[in-house]
Amino acid sequence: MNHAEQAGMPKALLQNTLQVGLVVADLLQAMKHYVEVLGIGPWQIYTIEAPELTNATVHGKPEPYSMKLAVAQVGNVQWELIQPLTGRSVYREFLDSKGGGLHHVLVQVEDYDATLKALQDHGMGILMSGTWRGASFAYADTEKSLGTIVELFKVDPGWVMSAPEETYPPTGD
């Protein structure tokens, strides 16, 4: 039992911050900046699109979208840069309305489905969701109550992240 439960508070739904996600207009330019100015890298680059991206929804409706992203480890937290490519997505909406920046935090939860339901029971719907290579993700509408969007994910036991398409800076192999 944690301290919150001992104090009569509900068990924490959001247990561990795993990632900060930033939306950018130009992935290559952003990676270059992070490497040269902040020393963050190397970046592993992925394109997220159909047919590997399935069950794509935006604001509760089926909606195809794609994005290019890069991830780098900074201590215990992964940083993710996301460039929207095609379709309507919460990334495109964010880029169009705010010009980019901190979009979400990815958190670990004990039970993906139960946590989504609990958030929805508190009026926090799902902004966007999908499944990529067997990993399900959902962005909860938590910005009003938490100041940022929360991303949840679920993977099957034994799931392993695939090798990146490329890295930045290039490894020169």
C-alpha cells in the first residue's frame, strides 16, 4: 500500500513517467538542434503509418494518419520528437494551433483498459489512438486537469521495439 492509499486516497492511476513527447514541424532540424545545442541523442527514427498502424482514431472516429518520430534516451526518460505527415491528427492540430512544443507525457499504468475507463469516467475522453506493430496507444484528454495530454500504452508480454529505420546522427556503418 502506498502513502496515498494509506491516507485514504485512491491508488495512483499514473505510475511512472516514461517519455516526454514534443511535436515539431521539421524532424531533421529538431534532431540537429537537440544534438548540437543540448547534446541529446542519438535519435532512433521511425515512420508510423498504415499498414503497420491500425485502429487509428481521432476524436473517437476512424481516421487515417501518419507521422515520423525520433526517440532518444535522456536519463530514465525517453524524449520523442513527432512530425505529423498525413491525415488529421492531434499532432497536426497541436502544430497548427501552438506551433509545436511539449505535447504529451507517456506514463506507465498498471491496467491500460481500466485506466482509460477511469479517465473517461472523470470526463477525460480519448483524443487519438491506434495500434502500431502490436503496441496500443491512446492520448487522454487531460490537458485541462493536468496541464498536458497523457499518453497510455499497452504491449503484449514479450513485445520488443523494432529496429529503427535510421539514426541521427548517422552511425556511419
